[in-house]
Amino acid sequence: MTPLDTLRAYAPHGGTLAGLLSSRTDADPGRPFLVFGEQTFSWGRFRDEVDRVAGVLAGFGIGGGDRVATFAENRPEIVTLLFAAAKLGAILVPVNPAFGVDEARYVFEHAGVRLVAASAEAMEIARAAAWRLEPAARFLALEADDVGDAPSLAALARGAAPVEWNAGRADDACVILYTSGTTGFPKGVMHAQASLVAAGEGFVERMRLVPEDRLMAILPLFHINALFYSLMGAAAAGAALVLVPRFSASAFWKTAAAAGATQVNIIAAVGNILARRPRSEFVPHAIRKVYGAPVSAEIERVFREEFDVPVVLEGYGMTEIPGVCNNPFPGTGRGGNRVGSMGKAATHPDPSVPFAALRVVDEAGGDVPDGETGELAVRTPIVMQGYFRDPEATAAAFRDGWFLTGDLVRRDAEGYFWFVARKKDIIRRRGENVSGAELDRVVGSHPDVAEAAAIAVPAPLGEDDILLAIVRKSGAALDARAIAEWCAARLAPHKQPRYVAFVASLPHTPTHRVAKFKLKQDAALLARATDLAAG
């Protein structure tokens, strides 16, 4: 089957999540859709569960535009809540369960969530983070039993009257993903139902998905990779999603083999970790396709030659613009896989459907010639609707209808794009965006710190590690361990610094901002920094 054949095997869906679910379920309700450990939800069972969970949400007064937060590691209820909320015209806000109270509070309060669905492990932090919300948030437990006075979603769903109507529209916002920004506070990226559906269809094209595929999701559902690519790709293809609570390197191959996974998405750290694991952990498997962002030449070789994965493709996207660029799948006639490149502009299975348009522009917005560096500008139907409650930032992100990524790239003569550097104060760590400004603010609030600046340095596992350059207050006896403890109490694990360097002063621009580009050029800074991972 071609990707277009795959999509045409189903009835039209109208661009809504409920429409997509119905069209795939009606084709064969008994096929598996969602696999989680020993649980398997057929398409028919999953649709029934969505209808009942929508009934639970409606009973809590959730309706059009209301925000429902999830606060848990990967589990089927998050997927169910996404589709159920969308059926009511409501919006899911999936939140990183590794967040501490302050980080979660900001998201809950900024989003104005009305209901929080949390795991038992995360419930205490969720309650502490949400107690100031007005009106007060309600709580659901993502467990078989109640957690304190938070009722079990599963138990409520068993007795709920199913919602058989669909109030959601294709242009309704259905998800808000919070991503680190240059201001030091996360921005809520809003996407419409049609955006998720189109992203899934784009992933069918990218990875040549068919209904028999089983996509294993090891990345978190609060991230675009698992949500827009794995989940929505499986849904668009009418395939199965194998959902894993979290990535486990030691269990990866056994889990994939037991589940019969045929496709998986990775980030640089995952690829590097698996490449370094003992080969005794490797077992024969059915994975034929891996999508990664980014993928080094060495990791691509290891997966092909040692792990027996024939297709390893790299691509590019952002929370605001998922899946806009990728290397062509072999045999498509769009060119070969240029390892290390971002690939070419992504396409839809239906060539008549406009998809990703990419430009490389200078500071004035003019196109730069091939081979020269400029900022990547994107126009795509999967673009965000905007930043929630931040019209100024939304307006600043666009120029003449083109989204400005803040990433510097170059395009070669064959139309492949190559990443050069980040223009914004963003550190890319473990597949997540980390705001340098947020780290500056948190570390700068330490009573013994006069000034702090976070910069990206190369990480052994790929992407970036975090280095903090710190100026102590006069007379302060502050060491790297004290900084590590301060950060551990206030920041999620992926935001923790790897290196700490104390300096007499920081360089500044004429407008008194820290000149981080000068810090990055100082090779001696990393050499004399304390490596917190060294013990």
C-alpha cells in the first residue's frame, strides 16, 4: 500500500479526532489499537472507553474550551482523555510529571485548568501546585482505585453514560503543550484538532505506515514526538500504538520484541544510550523503521548494521510546527538519506494537499542563496494556533504568515536542509527545550549568587549539556554542590546543570544583557568547570 492508499482505505474524518477515531473503528473494530503491557484495547473498545470518559468529563462540567491537565508518565488514560476532551470541544494540557511544585503551578495557573488527572506518584505535587486555582480544580486518579479523595477515572467511566455526540470541530484547540521559551517562562503552544490529524497523516507519508504496523512510543506524551508522530501516526494509519511508560535502555529490545513493534521514534540520547549498552541485551525484533531527531552517522550505522533496522531517518520539527522536514523514505523518488541533515520539506500522502513550505531568510526576511546560513522560516497547515494568553509573543513568532523558528540552517542545491546553530537562548537536552533564561532566573535567585548565565555545551550522549557560569556575591563561600542542590529542589531533572564554573564577571552587551555568545567562545570555561556528574 502507498501512504495515499492507506488513508483512502477509511471513510472521511472531517479533520476531528472523533471523526478520525470513528472512521478507523468502523473499518474493523476488532483490530488492536492501543497496547500497554498486558492490556490491549481494540479500536472498538477504545472508542467505547472514549465515549464513557467523555461522559465523566461532562459530569464534571467540562465543556468547550475548558482545560484538562494530565500529570503522569505514559499510560492509556492520557490517550483516552485527549480524544474524550476533544469530543467535548475541550483541551488537554499534558504536563511533565517530573516537574516540581513551582514548575507545575506555573502551567496549571497559566492554563487555568479545571481538572487535573494525575497518577498516584504525582498526586501530592499536583495538589500542591493547583491549590490556588480559581475556581478550584477537581482531581481524578489515573489508577484502578481512588487516591485519597480523588476518584478513580476508570471506576467512574464504568458507570458513566457514554457521550455519543461530537461537539468538537476541526479548528477547535484540543491540546496545549508547554515549551521553554527565551523569556524564562514556558509558553503554551495551542494546536487544533485538524493539526494533530494532519500531523498523523504526514507521519504515514514519512514512515510509510500501514495498518499492520505497531508503533512503539517510548517518549513522553507531553512531547510532540510521541503525541503528534507516534500516537497520531498510528491513528491515521489505523495501526496499533504500543505505549511504554518510560524509556528503559536495558528492557528496550525485549519490550520491542515482545510487543512485535515495527516502528519506533528516538531522540539523540536514546540512540547513543542504546549504542553503548551491552550487546547481550539485544534480542531479535521486528522493528524495520526508526525515526530520530537528530541521528548521527554513527548511530545510523549501529542501528542498521548491528541492530538490524533497515531504515533510520532523521527529521526536524518544533512544538509550534511538528514534522515539517525529514529525509525521504527509501524508494520514494525524492532522493536518498543524507545522514546528518534535517532532510527536505515534508509532504502529505495526497500530493494535492499543501504541506510544509520552507525558506532560509536573512534578518530582513529576504531569501538567502543555497549554501549560505540564515533563519529557517516555515509555512505549514500544522502550525500552532498561537501561544495561549500571549498575543504579543504569537505575533512576534510570525512574519508575513511565515513562522520564524529561531534556528539557523543552510539549504544545499538538492533541497536538503542542514542545522547550523540556535539563534534563541534555548538549550536542547534529552529531546526537550530548556530555557537558558529560566535557569538564569532560578540560579540567580540564590542568595549568594550575584549573576548567572546558562549556556549549552556538547553532551556525550548527543544534543546539549548545561553549563552554568556564576558570579558569587562578595564574600560568599558558594560551591558547585550547593548550586546542584539548589537546582535539584527547583527544576525538573532534564533542566539540571552538568557543569558549574565560577567566574569573576560575565561579559555583557551594550544593552547590559549577558553576552552568552562570548561565553560559548571561551574554550577554557568548560575545561575549568566542575563536572557534577563526576561525583
